[in-house]
Amino acid sequence: MDFEVLGPIKVHHKGVVYLPSAPKLRQLLALFLLKANMFVSVHDCVEELWEDRPPRTVIPTLQTYVLHLRRTLAASPAVGTLDAARRVLVTGRGGYYLTLPTEALDLARFERWLRQGRDAQRCGNPVEASANFRKALDVWRGPALSDVQAGPLLLPMISALNEARIAATEQFFDAELRLGYHRDILSHVYSVAAEHPLNEKVQYQYMLALYRSGRQVQALQVYQRLREVLTSELGLEPSPAVQQLHQSILERDPLLDDSAA
């Protein structure tokens, strides 16, 4: 049985989806998934689902939600029975544990490949780094838990996941640029740069990829757009690194053609 949070929430087995339709159930399941194999207290469940406005019957209601989730799990042949589902979603002292094999959760696979990519990057192996970053990013199907109503606990965790995706994307671009694959990633860098116009790292990578692809004018236009956005929205100038890249592009600095630049 596979569980996915890096995109719309998804629970499936051999092509069949097993997922509750009620928003509160999806929200609770999302909390358990992001805390997989960790204790989640009743207090945290209540805070996530109702914040400071829980119903008077909050504990029975939460227990009913957990029962519904177990029934959803039991519907899959991979679990099969309600008793087996209780061994997956376990009641503990004052809370619950969702016990999953590591490879059953897409987040765990993303983190493993990301860690391997960073290890390879630190060892100066851009080929291996790029391959692992690509695997990590391929796990994603869209913004994390994009179809889940998020409360005070889920919101920062979801934001952190989406930030991790951007960081992994930047590191993937770095590895590809070091390998001289600027033309291969150009459309990907363009789409990420368009989605994150204030991300100076990605704009830098986009300018460099454009310049190395023989598109100096467009690289300079990217800088001008970035500067306009930063000054109009934040009252800031581009970072020294971006300004230096801009100057180097103006001067056609031969060092920019070096993949180590």
C-alpha cells in the first residue's frame, strides 16, 4: 500500500485508491502521514482539526474519525481487516501512531534521494548528485497536500515541504549547470523562475543558463525584471551575486562559459 503527500493526498494499492472523501478525515490522515511512525497526541489532533473551537463531543468525534480511517485502510487487500488496520493506525496512551514501512511513503523516498544527492554534491560528484536530485523531484506531483484543508499544525509542515522542493530544485539546477547541461534544463528553469519571481537563486540560474545557450539579451532582460520586482515590491536591489553575474554577462566574461562558474 502506498501513501503520497507530495501533491494531492493519495492512498492506493495496485492502482485502486483508498481515500476518505470527508475533508476532516483527509486532514487527520494528512497529519498522521506527515508524522508517520511518530506519536501524535490527541491534543495535536484536536488542535489541527478544530483549533480553539472543538465540539463538546470532541473525543468521541475524534475516535469516530479514527475508526473511519481504519475502515478505509481495511478496505485495501494490503490490510484486509479492521484488526489489521488497528495494527497500522495504532492507539497509544493519549494519542495514535501510523506505522508505515519507510518505502511506502513518497516523502521518505524524496528525503532519501535528496540526502544521497547532497552527499554526492559534497563529494564533488555532480553526475551522481544530478541523478539523485532528479529522482527526488520526480516523486512530486504538485504542491504538497494541495487538496487538504490545513490547520495550524499542517500549515507550517506543508510550507516546509514546499520549501524543501524548491531547495532540491536549485541544487538539481546547480548540478546540471556544472555538467554543462544548460540547454537541457532551460525550459525547466524557465518554469520555476516564472513561478518564483522573487527567488534570486533561481533567477541567477536562469540568467546563466540563458547566457550559456547564446541568449545574452534574454539573460539581461531576466535581470531587469528581477530588479524591477525587487525594488517595487520590497525596496531592495538584487543581491551582490546577481549583480556580479549581470555585469559579467554585459562584459561577456569568458569565465561564465566554464561549467565550474
